[in-house]
Amino acid sequence: MLHASGLEKRYGNRRALGAVSFDVDPHGFLVITGPNGSGKSTLLRLCAGLAVPTGGELRIDVARERVGFLAHEALVYRELTALENLDLYGRLYRVEERRERIGMLLERFGLWDARHKRAGAYSRGMLQRLALCRVLLHEPALLVLDEPHSGLDDEGLHLLERELAERREDVTVVVATHEPERVLPFATSRLALG
């Protein structure tokens, strides 16, 4: 599914990621760890197709519209409600039976009762749950997750872990985290950045 060999990313003279190599098989689960500034987020942006490498090789065997990317920011419109946000993304991704999928995800992530509230009124944890709904809405084949546990309370953590457990046979996952112990039960490979 993913193959990287000597993968590098530079911004001018600054090296954001240097000489990384890894392979992730279909339905694999790669856990990326490392200190702040080691290039985790840069690597995820490369895997999601949002940045272009400046060196080495990166092959991603999945169409770009089949990638679900969770960034540090929720990437939702704060002036829109949860329903409006997901409907917008559903239209962009041409999700079939969009309303049913949106309802199911909001219910699964405990946001159904807050579906008519503007995202700007959500707590950090609720925004993270909404972002996870957005990421899963179009049934991606590749999930690229940057610190998915960030801001989640115990219930939110349980919901995320349930989703990962249920989807592990159907998707390939690349996750960067400062809490690797939370995802190690799912891991098929690890990459430590320096």
C-alpha cells in the first residue's frame, strides 16, 4: 500500500524530514513516534498527498480520494453545524447515502444530540470527534492520523479505539502519536523518527 525509500522533505535549507524508509502492506498499521520537530507531521502530509517529497521515493497505492487525513487541526468550518460540515464534505466526496452515513457517524461518536450546534461552540474533544467523523465519512482505504487521541476524554478515547479495532481488517492506517501504547495492539510496524 505504501513504500518509502530514502524519503526526504526540505523547506528551503531546512530539513523537515530526512532519509526515511518503510513499507506498509495493505491493511497494515504503521505507528510513527518521535519527539516534537522530528518530522512526524511532515511525513503524514506526504503520505496524505498534501506535500511533495524533495528526495527519495514515495509510492502510495491508493487513489487520493480514498485517503482520510486527520491533522492537528479539526479542519471543519466553525460557523457551520456538525450536520452542515459533514454534509459539505459528503458532497465533496460524493458519498452515496450521505445523510444515512452522517447520522450513523454522529451517533457512533456521541454527537447526535449536538448535531445542530455550530462547531465553534464545541469543546476541543467534541471538535476532535467531529474531525474523526469527517475523516471516516467517505470510507477511506488509507487513514492518515496525526495525534488522533488529542483532546479526547475517556469516552472519546474508547470510541476511537473501537473504530480502529473494527476497521483494522478493511483499511491501512498510518498514525503519528506521542501515546504509542494506545495503538500498539493494532500495530503491524513501527517507525521511530529522531
